[in-house]
Amino acid sequence: MSIARIFEYLKVKLDDGEKDSALKCSYVKKVELALSLIASWPHKEFGNPKLDASLAKYNLLLCFMATILPISGVTYMWYYRDIITFFDMGHIYLTILLNLLYFQRIALSRTDRYRQTIKEFLEKFHLLYVKDKSKYATELYDQIDVLSKIFTIFVLSQMSCGIFLFNFMPCFNNYSKGMFGENRVPNSTFEHAVYYYSPIDDIYTTEKGYWMLFIFNIYMSYNVSCGLCAFDLLLSLIVFQIWGQLKLLKHNLQIFPLPKMQDGDNKQPLLYSNEENEHIRRLLSENISHHKYILDFTDKCSNAFSEYLFLFYAFHQVTGCVLLLEVSKLSPEALAKYGPLTIIMFQQLIQVSLVFEIVSAKSEQLVDAVYELPWEYMNTSNRRTVMIFLHKVQTTISLKACKVVPVGIQTMTGIMKKSFSYFMMLTTFAAGDRN
């Protein structure tokens, strides 16, 4: 089966009808639901201030919990520091870091720059609003629409799998050890997905306490997973649209008309006519405005997600080596519990970096597209315009962490190399801990 036939099949299978707003796209609805459940969707900007006000209060509660729970985790680790193994310590560090990154993201959702960026993305920038301008624009919209739907389903399915395994592997381990039976070993403690300090040991020593913390951990695991995966998914969907706009701009530059041949003349004219130069002037103006709009929107995204991207890479720098350490035990329990989480974390790092790298590469192709314009047929005024345009497209369109560090393959490669280096160092410490 050819790629074209596969695409047509998926297009029909995933079709969600005609839409007059990007908010009605099925993949946008899925992201909206996921982020609404952690009070991070800008409902006010889309005409629902009452729901937004209610979720704002819930968002404050989530921010408070995301502040208190890491402190509780650190307290637990300090209180039991003499009996905690090196691997258990790594697990607690990992959950604390996940919680802190989650806190930064739900706090970001309260900022005006985040809300305005999402509003502009879904009400103006989305390819839905330009798909009827040309046949190519329609085809491009369909391609990115199918890609976005498949990508959304993949990420949300992966997230659900991770939540299930992360929480139910400790439950399975407890069952295997007979913790729920009548012949339970005296003074034994239950294994949990996440540990918090409690002045009362009942949550770790009694079955009733275990189920209470188990349910709470599932709730928090969902919140944290949404804070990580749903936000990354939203950002990836935005970048898909930026990439699509760049492809559309490049195509429009490549189809610039040549001078028309005069009747009875078999040779190409040396210059555009006055009427043609006026038409070329309008085309240049439209393409320059399009490029400026893409650049301005990308800058808004960089501003809105600047700290987000910095902490994203800093988080992966630290957690990458910890996850590799936990998986290195190679026991069935460790592989089932940390394997999917490790895959998801590294996949997110690679996914986000690759998507941003594609945008940077596509923006660099604009330089050649502008240079190849038929400027030799233009009048002096239009040639000057092309020269100015050529100068402007020299600026690579890319998102930057903290407005300084470019996001892409090079940054990802550096982080992965350091993660493996730190992993080797931690493995040495772990070997010493076993001895």
C-alpha cells in the first residue's frame, strides 16, 4: 500500500467534518480536556469566564499541592535516610523533580502571555484559516491535520500506559509478596508509587492506609502526567502549524509568475510589464507580511514558553541519568515500572527537539526560495524589496529557551551525552552502596 493511499485512508477514518474554528478540531478538543482537568486551559479567552473562574481556584489548589508534596517527599527521605537504598533515593528524587516541573507548568497557565499565545494560535494562526486560499494550502492543511490527530492519540495513549504501569507495578509487587493476605509478614510495609512523609505510619503499614495513598497517587500521577505530556503535546501542535505556515510561504515563493510572452514573440521578455510589476509588488508585500507574521508569532511563543523550555531541558538533564540508573537493575519490576517512564521521557526530549529542528531547517530553506525569485525581470523598486526580504529571511525562525539557547538536535544531543556520563558515575555509587 502506497503512502498516498495510507494517507487517504487515515484522512477518511479520522475525519471530523467541516469546521469554522480550530477549537472544533478533534485533537484540540482532546488537549483542551486534558488541560482543563488540571485547570490549565484558557477558557476565559474563548468566551467561558465562569468556568475559567472556577478552574482558577482549582489551579491554586493544585499549585499549593505541587509545592507541599515535594517538601513532604524531601522530609520522608531525610527521616528515613538511614534505611533508604540508593535506588529508592533515586526514585524519590525523580518524583520530586516531576512534581516541581509540573508546578512550573500549571503556574505558567496562569500567565497572560501563555493565554494570549494559545488564543492567537487557535483563532488566527492555525492553517484552518488559510486552507481555502489555494489547492496547495488545502492539501497542506489536510496533511498536518492528520499528523496532529495521530500524534495526539499516540501521546495520550502513551501517557495512559505510563500512569497505569507506574502505579500498578507497586500494587502487583505487594500482591506477589502476600501483603493483602492473612499470612502477611509482621511489621512489613507496603510499596507505593510515590512516598510522602507522614507522622502516622498507617499509610505504609495497614491495608486501609495503603488503598488511601494508592488512590491519591493515581490522582496525582494523572495530574503530573498531564502537566508533562499534555503541555508538550500542545507545544508540538503549535510547532506543527508553524512548520506548515513556513511550507506554505516557501511554496508561494516558488510559484512566482514569470513575464508573459507577447503575441507572436517566442522569446521570454527581458522585464515585467508595468502591470506585471504592480502584481509582483503585491505578491512580494503579501509574502513579506506572511513571513513577518510567522516570525512575530514564533517570538510570542518563545516569550510565552521561554522558562518552560529552559526547565524542560534542565529537567531532562537531571532525570535522564536517574531513570537510566533505575532501569539498570534490569529486574522485571524495575523494567515494568521505570521502562515506560524512561521511554516516554527520552521520547519527549527527542520529539520536541526534532520538531523544533524541522522548523529551523524549513526556515533556512526560505533563503534559497527568496534568492531564486525571478528578480532579474523586476523593476528597480521590486528588486530593492527582494533585497530587503532576502536580508530578513536570514534570521532563522526558531524557539529559544530563556530567549538564549536554541531548541533543537544539538541541545538534545548534548543533554543525552551528559545523561549517560552522569549515569555511569551514579552506577559507581550504586555499586558502592550494594557493597
